[in-house]
Amino acid sequence: MSLRVAVLDYEMSNLRSAAKALERQGASVTVARRPDEIGEVDAVVLPGDGHFGEAMRRLRSSGLADAVRAASDRGTPVLGICIGLQVLFDSSDEAPEEAGLGLIPGVVRRLDDTAKVPHIGWSHVSFGDRCPIAPPTADPAFYFLHGYAVVPSDDADVWATAHHGRGDFCAVAGRGHVMGVQFHPEKSSDAGLALLERWMAHVGTEVHA
């Protein structure tokens, strides 16, 4: 049986490419615009590019914010991509007035501006031992497009890092069944597709445990 994945449509850009990438790896994808469309799935994906505040406003107004929290409370695996990772956190400097989903404790900060911001292009990612979807090869490159990065409250929630400016930033964060990637796996060629395949395999083991 293929994995049933709800990809949330909150009108934040890269929905179609993310859905197609998951389908290429064998997922049965539902594009979910309403809360009731994510009740009977194996996993939830939040894709997206854009502004943290606008993303949260759209998630709240559609009812999807509460639905994602409820899915997480049930133990449903959640994957955030780019802005989808950032909204998993408590708040962001990009929109201090808007609360995030609060599924991973921490905040979102602007990238170090000693290098060009936004950070656009391919960067190598170093995965830690805690990451359940780490690749078999060391430090593969993925495609990034962002001006902010997540800062988990607990260092144990930093599952991978990449470099920008004078230091490293969190490229993959996770806590339990909730995780997210700052890069775009759907735009990262074979390395990105392989990562989505590993995530689906990881979700499959949890669903059928």
C-alpha cells in the first residue's frame, strides 16, 4: 500500500513541484485545502516559499493550522519544506506579531548578512547522527532559497547544518515525528528525491509499527 500524504495548499508557491516529487517516489498525494482533508492520511507535508507572517495568516484562516497541530497530537508525521519548516517553530523575526505552530520549540532568525541574503543556490549539508533521513554519503548539496533560518531551543533538535556567511545554520530540524528541511528537496535533483524517499520509508516504518 502506498503512503497517503496530504500536501497542504495554503497558496505559498512550490506546492505542485513538491506534490509531484512525492508522487514520483510512490506516495498517494492529496492536495489538502481544508482541515477535513488531512484526517485520514499517513503524513502531512507543509511546502512553501515566502513570508512567515503571510504563511501563518493563511494557515489560520483556512483552519489548517489547528488541523496540523491536531494531526501532530495524534502522532501523524509532519514534514515542513522551506517556509514550511519555519512555521513549525514558535515565532520569527520576519513577523514578530505572528505566532507559529509551535511544534518544535525555538525561533526563526535572519541569516548572517556577511554573505548575500537571501541565500540562493546549492550548499552542502552536514547531517548529524540523530537525523533518521540522513543520506549514506557525506555532505550532499541541496538547493536553498531563504533569508531566515530556524534556531531550535534544544540543540538536540538540530539534525543537520549548512554554512552561510561566518557560520552555520540549521538546515534540518526535528523533534519526534515532526521534522523540516530548509532547502527544497523537490528542486535538488537526485539528492532531493532520495531524501524524500528516505523520509517516506521512515514514515512507513512508523505507520506500520
